[in-house]
Amino acid sequence: MNSTELPSVAVTVDVVLFTVSDGQLQVLLTRRTKGPFRGKRALPGGYVHAQSDADSSQAASRVLAEKVGLQAPYLEQLYTFADGSRDPRGWSVSIVYFALVPLHVYEQAQGGSEPIELAPVSDPGILAFDHARIVQTAAERLRNRTLYPALPLYLLGDEFTLKEVQDVYETILDAKFEMANFRRWALSLRVLTPLIDTKRTGTGGRGAQLYGVYPGANLVQLDKGARLG
């Protein structure tokens, strides 16, 4: 090989997309239509398009649009998985991202090129490549991030109750929090704003105050002094 030429190694992006459904943290999976692992479930992913993708983040966004049919409101680079055993075709590199979407966004995203489904993060089943390990790595990152910032708010819609906020945190962390303490903590983050004259009626007939996120609020970088728990 000429010393000016780069070696040929397959570079892909994979996306671990989380949502909350049926009281569980769930991950979006596709069904592979080609080999290897044809017919097996896998994370949505694809090759980096060197001629058109400006960077790996743009490649991840493109993969979600093409294979799932949605844009994620939050997308973060997780880790790079690279070795000669993860793909039977040879040495490969996968730049992995994780994304968060509300359930209603997933339910509207049926326009991709591959069949999609949800699986519980706690038991996603047998996945292609090393994707089971990737899912667990991403879930652990999400749990660690949840202890400090307001990141899980990306799993909610434009309006929500404090009870719904608490439910999401408890689902991710597999924990229970005392209601009054959790609500004081959530409001102390200073990213929630009450929606004026808007309430949601519960089963008991009482209205619950609806909240939204302050426009422009940073849900990722918060004071780590505001730790949950």
C-alpha cells in the first residue's frame, strides 16, 4: 500500500434510541433485511457516507431519518466500539450515539426503510453484532446522566405533570422517590415553567398543573450540586 493511502476499515454509526412505554425504558430496534444476521434485530445503523456526511453526528441523524423516519430532539455521542470480532466480515468501527424521544414521536415514526419495534432495555433479547452490549452501555450512561441533569425531560412531550416527570425518572433509575422531595428537586433545576391556566384532570377529578420546559433551557449542562437522591 502506498504510504499516502489510508487503510480500508469499515466505519459505521449506530444509534441507541430510548423511549418510555408501559412503565419501562425501551430501546428501538430494526429487523435486518440483509446479511450478516439477516432477520435478527439490531440497532438502527449504517455506513458513514464520506462524501456527504460532514461528521459522525450528521451521519447518525441521517441514519435515523432513513431507517426509522424520525429526528431525535436529543442525540449524544456515546462511545466508539472497534475490534475484529464484532462483525464477521472483518475489522470494523462503530461510532455509537444515543437518542431520547417521547413515545408519541416514536409512534409517528413508521416511515423508515426497515421494520422497527421496541424492546425493554432490561431484556432486549438476542441482537445482531455486539448490539446487546452497546444497549447496556448506553443505558448505564443514561442512568448516570439522570442523577444530575434534566436530560430525561426529552422523553416527555411539550406539556406534562410533575407526576409524569417523576414516573420517567423512576423508570430510568428503577427507583422510587418520595413525591414531595422529588418535586422540590425537579423545580430546583429551574428549567420547568408552569403553563398558565392549563391543568389535566386526573382519575379523581382533580386537576394537575401542567408544566413545560423554559424556552432555550439547557437540559444537559446543569449544576452538579442538584443531585437527585
